[in-house]
Amino acid sequence: MKVLIVGSGGREHAIAWKVAQSPRVDKIYCAPGNAGIEEYAECVDIKAMEFDALAAFAKEKGIDLTVVGMDDPLVGGIVDVFEAQGLRVFGPRKNAAILEGSKAFSKDLMKKYNIPTAAYENFTDPQAALEYLKTSKFPIVLKADGLALGKGVLICNSYEEAEAGVREIMTDKKFGSAGNCMVIEEFMTGREVSVLSYVDGKTIKPMTSAQDHKRAGDGDTGLNTGGMGTFSPSPFYTEEVDEFCRKYIYQPTVDAMAAEGREFKGIIFFGLMLTEDGPKVLEYNARFGDPEAQVVLPRMKTDIVDVFEACIDGTLDQIDLQFEDNAAVCVVLASDGYPVSYKKGYLIEGLDAFKEKDGYYVFHAGTAKGKDGIVTNGGRVLGVTATGPNLKAARKNAYEAVDWVKFENKYYRNDIGKAIDEA
Ligand code: AMP
Ligand code: GLY
């Protein structure tokens, strides 16, 4: 069969790699793709938001299955456009992708269906938000309602900081229309865990857990980024936590969406905080995480194409979803200066080393083809993933592989997976 993947990051590279493992797949296309994805897929120069052009391409090539990796096209309704033309596509429709597309929607859903999350209020008027903040406890969390590249969340330690945050989000519209509405929520403490799950509208099958490192600097310092590294599984995600989440968070979320007439098919990514009062939802995403996919997919044993199709067909209950009993760590190699400003166009050396070694992967994010080879072309350049029998071994292997790759301005965190030592 022929598969089209929509997206261009490290996550889409990991999806393309996993799809390529399926004996059922003869040909993969990726739009727009990147220099690394080309190893598995023919990259086509159509942007992820060009729905009509993508659907026309899928028709012309006789694509059997399209997989959408990114949030913007999902929230924008790419799945509805494909379905209207009779094309098979993996991902939530627009009315379900709102689970990620509107934080106010997701908070109201959780409240209505008693799904554990932080206490909150939604605001569309900045003045009303400021009044509320005058009587609030600090720290407190401000969240732009819409998509903001993972940067629309502000943790404010004082009224003054919160006042500046309200101005940034709601008045100055730093995140554009994403700030037309804002959630103000209680600050929670605890371990964070990401659980990505396959959903077919009624059945949900959680994948193995992972943990991201969102800040740019060692020791969780510096600015928020798209994610600087991940490990899987999380040692803090115990069987007891898993049992609680399945019963009170995962299935209730799927059932709530169905009850609202917003049947969810695709990936639900649960961002969880393991608080003293039990696990609570920090956020939902309607897609694989990046770089969570880069540690979860290399550990997945089941044929992913079978799983994608079962989600579309509503037969996920018949899938035996299996993961390796090992661990994986991904260290993101970024351009120094990310997430603010950085130079691009530096030659990358050492990529061939990964071809000879089992259990080592290099997933491309911001790369391009230069005249002398592959060059840096973004803030997050590569994700280096290694597996091992346990988390410590996987981390040692990942950092060993980090040294194989050389480019000017290479920057990475040295403490990805340090929490493992505290487990
Ligand atoms: P989100 O995009 O909602 O996941 O927020 C990004 C990051 O902000 C999360 O991964 C947390 O580290 C932090 N965060 C979000 N909401 C809260 C909260 N209510 N309490 C504490 N930290 C939070
Ligand atoms: N790594 C966080 C995300 O994909 O949203």
C-alpha cells in the first residue's frame, strides 16, 4: 500500500521510519518532509496547510492511507477535507481536534465530566482576568486558549507578572488570535508524564509512557522550547498510576468526546502531572508528541499501519498493542541560540555512523540538503535516540551517539533523563 505522511519534523521522521517497518507498505510519501525522511519516503513540496493540494496529490497517487503528524492541519480540519473526498486519513476531525485547539474547551470538558485537572476560570475580557488575579494565590498559570507553538503558557509568581502576562496574551496578542480567550489555572506541583494513546472513537489503547524536557537549559532553566529530549518509560508512571489514569482520565475523555458528538479518532496525548492528590491532566494534544514519538515508536513492536487502520475502522479493541521491555532516551541536538535566534546552514557530519548500529537512531527535524551534504536548517536540528535494556543504559548509549554527530553551533542538554537517578 501507499502511505502519505503530513509534516516535516523529528516526529514525522519517527513515524515514517516506523511505517517503513510495515511489510504492508510499498511506498511512502511525505509532505513536505525533510532531508532525513528522504531515506524512507519521497518528499513532496506541498505545505501541511495546503489541504486541497494535499488531497489532490493523494488522489492522483492513489494513496491508501494519510497520516497527519502536526497539530495545525488537524485543528484546521485537514481530516474533514480528506474524508469529504473519500480518502482514508488517520487523525481527529476538526470538531474533535479542538481538544488540543482550545484549552478553554478542554478545561470545560474536564469539569463537565469530572476528569481530574487543575482548578481554573476562562476569560475573554482582560479586565475581568485582572480582577480575578487580584484575589488569586501565586504562583498561578496563564494559558492562551489556542495553538501557540507550545509557548502560550506563562507561570506567574506575582500579581505584577500576571498583569504583564495578561497584557502579552490578551491585549498585545503575542500569540495572535490564540489569545482571544485565556485560561487562568491553579499551579500544580509533581512529576510530569506524557502518555500518547491510540483512539478509535470508543476504545483507547495507551502507549508506553514518556517524559519530555521542555526548558532550553540544564536543570530545567531558560526558556520553554518545543522539547529538548525525552525518555521512555517514566519510572514514576507506576502500575497504580496507570490503573487510575485508565479509569478516571483516559476512557472518560474518549467517552466525553463521544457524548459531546465529537467522536475522537487518532492520537490523544495526555500531558499529566502526578500530584500529591493523584494524577491530573495538564493538557491534551491531538497528535504524537515531538520528541515523545522519537522514544515511544522505536519501542513499539506492533505494526503501526495495522493500528492506524484499526483507529479509522473502529476496531482498535482487536489490536494487541505491544512494546519492547526496554528503554529509550532521545537527546535533541539544537542550534545554539534556540529558541530565540540562531544561525543555519552548517554542514552536519557523522550521520552515517547510525546506519551500522542497531538500537541507535537519528531523527531529523531542522535539516536540509546543502551542496556538500546535509546542513542545519532550524532550531531543533536532530533527535538522537538510543535504546538499552534499562533507562540508565539507554541514556549512556544516547549520549555516546550524541558525540558521533558534529556541526558548528551544536547545542544540547547534558541532563536528559537525570530524573532516572532519583527514581
Ligand atoms: P501545557 O502546554 O499546558 O502542557 O503547558 C506547558 C508546561 O507548563 C507544562 O508542561 C508544565 O510544565 C507547565 N504547566 C502547565 N500547566 C501547569 C499547571 N497548572 N501547574 C504547573 N505547571 C503547569
Ligand atoms: N513535546 C511536547 C509536544 O509535542 O507538545
